[in-house]
Amino acid sequence: MTTESRTIHTVFVVDDDVGMRAALRRLIVAAGLAVETYASATELLAELDLTRPGIFLLDVMMPGMTGLELQEALLARGITSPVIFLTGSNSIPIAVAAMQHGAVDFVEKPFDNADLLVRLQRALQVAVDKRVAQVNRAEFERRLLLLTPREHEVMDHVVTGKTSKEIARALGASHRTIEIHRTRVMAKMEAESLADLVRMTMAQASH
């Protein structure tokens, strides 16, 4: 498990109703989750370090900047953390539109506490998985930079399942030279086996 997968992810609540904020804080804290509450979208944008890992639980209809407008502002800043909307029955179409813009879920008020916690946990797992994928991608690219152009060519052939002899013929090199390159590729990519190298390559290709 990477360090990032153990990072504390926080539920950032934005709701203009002080009673609702207090109730959500009690509920989320009782579930053992980290939570911070904000009275408005502008307050969150002014005070929060948006690079912190977590998810956003946003009221759809708020005075000033609405939840949907806050979602757009977050996306404009490159923040793609999962968003869940709290919505009344009269604002469900807005919540649906928000999901079309990337929100992971919306919950109608009044909500069932247990159901909301399940949805929060699901969104938190999405946030953790995304964070881990970002870290793994950065590490994979760091290792790739260690390869020489020839080692990169050899790796491209290796992950398709070609033998050293087949690679040697394709690249016009000796079998011994390819074996040396393969060994260096495995070491620089920190792959314990060929299957490990293939898995990490496929994982990054899927993102």
C-alpha cells in the first residue's frame, strides 16, 4: 500500500443552513470520518487548500454561488475530487445536470443517515483510488525517464511477450545485448517479474 492510500481524506461540507451543517458534522464524525464545514461556496474557495485529498458534499441551492457553480469553479481549478450533492425535490434536475458534469452522486433531503454514510464511503473510496492512481502514474513516468532510448525500445517489445531472440532480430542486435537491456529495464522499472512489468504498463495504458 502506498503512502497516498493511507492519507486522510476529508469530507468537505458546504451548506448555508447552520442546523444542517451541525447535523452533518455530528453524523460524519460519529462515523469516524474527518469533516470540515463551510457556510458558503465563497468561504470554501477562500479558506480551503484545494489540493488536500477528500470529497465535497455540496448543497445544490445556496445564496450567492450555488453548488453547481461551485462544482464548475472547482473543475476550472483542476480539482476533480468526487462531489456529492444534497438536493431538495425541486432541485433534482439541477443535481442530475451536476452528475452529467462529473458529480458522483446526489442525495435527496430529507435523507436517511445510513444511506448517506454509505454514499460518502463509496465516494471516499473513489477519491482514494484516484489519488493512488495519480501517484502510481507519476512514479511510473519517473522510472520511464531512467531508461535509455534503446532500453525503452526493448521494453516495448518485452511487454508484448517477445523473446530476447525475437527482439534481437527486430532491433538488429545480438541476443546477449538484448538480455543486458532486459535486465536493466527490469531493474530501472523496479519490476520483480515480467508479469509485474506487464501489469504496471497495462495499468498506466488504461488511464
